[in-house]
Amino acid sequence: MELSPKKIIFISLALILIIDISIVCFVFSKKKGITEIPDSNIQIEIGDMGFEKEPSIPKEDISFSAGSEAGEVGEIKQDSEDDSVEADSEDAESQVRPPDTAIPPVVFNTKGVIVAIEGSDILVQGNGSNFEDQKPRVLTVKITSGTLIFEKGNTISYQGKEGLPYLLSGDQILIESSQNIRGKIEFPAAYINKI
């Protein structure tokens, strides 16, 4: 039995199609199998070299670096519900969050107006957004060598203390820290943006 060139081409294409489908199915089944393996220390050894995959950190277990603990300034201590209702109604116009909204456990930024510059520290009249009681306070913002200071509109930036001459009393700024600044009146700045 002799095969014609058309039959040979047809059989070849059919075999190639079957092989391609098999490869795709194999790859997808392997990927699915890998995602179903629970995270654990997995060691892969290649020859004399050993590589170890670090287990991923679960989303619920968030660990923070030094300085990530919240401060204690501005925390509300409720003795009775009547006192808290009166305090809420008195300060309603100065609040930065809706009255029944709790502050998150981790806060990295705030806003305020520069009061003074003393050495490498900036004294800022904060708006209270990093305190549970939402009361404005004077914050001491420390400028480090890693602090980036941005001009209005983020057009120009300065590194560390070289940006201090461009900040003036009365400038409104946004401050971001690499630490948790909740309840803290003194902290280092990672970024300062003039607004």
C-alpha cells in the first residue's frame, strides 16, 4: 500500500496537532499541580548546588520592622459612652475621618503645615490624621539621608538635608514614613511632598 503525498501531509499534521495538544495539557496540569502544593520549605538540588525556596508569608501574618509599633499619643480611653459622644460632637468640624470610623492599626502618612525648621528636624502642625482622637498636634519630622523632598507638582526632588532650604514656614506638606506613625509625634520621613 502506497501513501500519496496528500495523505502523508494530512497524517503529519494530525500527529503534530495531537502532540501539541498533549504538551499543552501536560503543561497546564503541571502548573495546576504546583499551585496546589502547600507553601513549605522546598529544596531543589542541582548537582552540588542546593537552592532553598523560602516559604511565603501568609497575608494575615504581617511582621513589621523596628519602629512599626504604634505610639500612644491620641488614643481614646472611653470611661463612659456619654463622654465620648460629647467629645465627638465638639470636634466634628476638625475631624479628618468620619466620626464612627476607626483609625487603621498602621498609618504611614499624614499632612500638615510647617511651623519651624530646627537643624534636621521639621516642626509641623499636623492635621491629626495619624491619631485616634484626630486632634491636630505639633509633629517633629526627622530628615534622614534617605528622605526625598519633592517640590510642588513633583517636578524637582532633593535628597536628605539638601532639600531643607527649599522648605519654608507656612508650607503645606504631605509626609510619608517607612515606619508606623500611628500615635507618634516624632518620626523619620521617607518622603515629603510640598502641596
